[in-house]
Amino acid sequence: MFVGMFALGQLQSAVGLGVSHTGQPELWYLSMAFNMSVGMAVWMRVRGHRWAPTLEMCAVMFAPAVPLFPLLWLGGIDSGTLMLVSHVVMFPLMLVAMLRRLDEYAGCAH
């Protein structure tokens, strides 16, 4: 996740596709979630995980922020709170996805 987030984020900035955390928080978060998903999906596939759990884990990257967008639009939260809450919620959701497919994550996938 982190490699994808940093490497693809730098690439986006280098080609002029970077977005502002404060100016466009929704687009910024979706871009970051996409970057994390790409890195994570590549690594999960290398490690032998099937597509279904890989895509579920990718969905977890987006799931925490989307319900918060209306609060952002209504001024109930700011971009920093969006980022903080989304990342804090993301990890328990990843655990839920892993527990849902315990056989996938508890054993060797090779």
C-alpha cells in the first residue's frame, strides 16, 4: 500500500496530475486510495492471493471515505478529518475482510 501510495503519487505529481489535499479533498483521497490499491493488489497477486480477496481489500481502501464525503460537503468535517477518520477506519475494515476469508489469509497461498 505504502509503496503504491508514494511511488504513484510522485508519478502523478511529476506529470502534473497531482491534486491538492485542501483544494480537492475528495479527488485527493480517491487518488490516494487508488494508488494504495494498485500497490497492494500487485503484491497480493505476487503472493498468490485470488482476485476476489484482492478486490475486496482494494474496496476497503475506498469504503471509509465515501460515506464521509457528504459531511465534507456540508462543512461538518474538513479535509484533515476526512483523511484521519478514513485511515483509522481502514485498518479495522481490512481486519474484517481478512477474517471474512480466514482460510485465504491464515495459510500459505502458494
